[in-house]
Amino acid sequence: MTDGGNTDDATGSDPDWDFFVSYTAVDREWAEWISWQLEADGYRVLVQAWDFVPGSNWQIRMQQGVQHARHTLAVLSGAYLTSIYGHAEWQAAHAADPHGFKRKLLPVRVEDCPRPGLLGAVVSIDLFHHDADKAGRHLLDHVRHTLTGRAKPTTPPNFPTHRPNPPTHEPAFPANEPAPTDTSPDPHDQQSTEDLLAHQRRTLGPDHTHTLATANLLRSPLGNLGEHAAARTLFEDTLTRQRATLGPDHTNTLTTAMALGWTLDRLGKRHLGR
């Protein structure tokens, strides 16, 4: 790469520019700023503001830029998208490299404007959301990516440390659960059911599904004995635990809620909960 773009090869061969900067008149300041950044970094640039000097044929120079520059850098703005010459220049670059393998067309957006039609498929460099101190580095970094065809960072990425949030209640490993008893108690035998419930609370814990299921089995014996106050205390505790562990819409939770409602009804309480 050489500095500047205002002279042709003395031998008469085709000029050799890295970038032809395509822009419309209202974006001249952007075009000059971009061209300065590129030339300061060693790239050779053809830009109308500096190279179409008195005595030159601007149409020939424009054609040279489109045909012979390695890349056409289109300064995209709302005004550029309505420019007849701008439209012709970026379309010529796209036609020369329709698949983008050579990155012949490089859109640089200086406004938050759309990229209609074929422009929408070409990845752009966006400068409009950067301040003056960072825009230059952002431009040159992405120009380097354009020329090399990769955006690999110069330093190794950090080792990933983020992990998904663990579940609120870690599920118990099934092999660690004590095997359930093979013989279910008689639902009408209050003592055997209460003994099993006490055993499960000690070994499995009060929130285990087997423990809560056994608590529900006391519905019939307590109801048959008329011990509605004891049943209310048991069902309220069971319902609270089931809502926390199984969820409010689980079948077992709804069964306990119905049992509590029936118990409250027997106690003269015509409501289903607190």
C-alpha cells in the first residue's frame, strides 16, 4: 500500500487503489474524514474531494475508481440512498462481486438509515453511534477485518465462567431415596397412617412427595372420627408444603385443597383458605 491516491502509475498501467470512496455531496465531510483515516493507516484512496482536480475528467476518474479500486467504500446516509450516482457506484461494485467473497462493496453507515434491496445483505460498518475518539479505531479495525476476511481478536478470549442459574430446589438423586413401603396402610386405620407419617417425616423429610401423600390419607380416619380441628391443622400444613414443592396446580395440591375445604365446611367455615 502507498500513501495517497492522486497519481497514476508512471508506466501507464491501471491505477492501484485500495479504496474508492463513494459519497454524495452532503456527506463530503464524512468522506474526507474517512479517507484521511484510511490514508493515515497506509491505504491508498481515491476520493472525489481530493483527486478530481481541475483539468481531470470526473467521469473517467469515477469509472476508474469503480473498476480498478480493490474496494468501493460507500458512505451510506439517507441522502446517498437517493443519489443517482451513488446508486450506480455501489451497484457496479456489487455486480463485480455479487457473492461478497472479495468484499468489493463496503458500506459505511454515517446515519442510522436502512439498507434497502441488495444493500441489506451486505454487512456494514456503522459509525453513527460512536464518538470522535472511538470512531477512527472502529473504522480501521473493521477495515482490517474486511481485508483479511476474518474478525479474529488479537488477544485470546477470556475463559467462559458464566453458568445458568441453578434450580431453586435441587432435585434429589433418585437412587438416594429410601424405597417406599410395599404395603400401603389402611386409609381408615388412623394409628397405622399416623405411624407411617411420623416415620416418613423422619426419614424422607416433611416436604417429600411420599410424606405429603401419606398426610392426605388421614383425611378419611380423621373425618370418620369427627376430628376436624386436627384435620384442618394437618391439611393447612400439607397444602402449604405442596404449593411450594409441587406447585399450586398439581393434582395432589388440588386434592388437599378440596380436603381442607371439606374440613372447614364441617367446622362451619364456608371458605376454602386463609
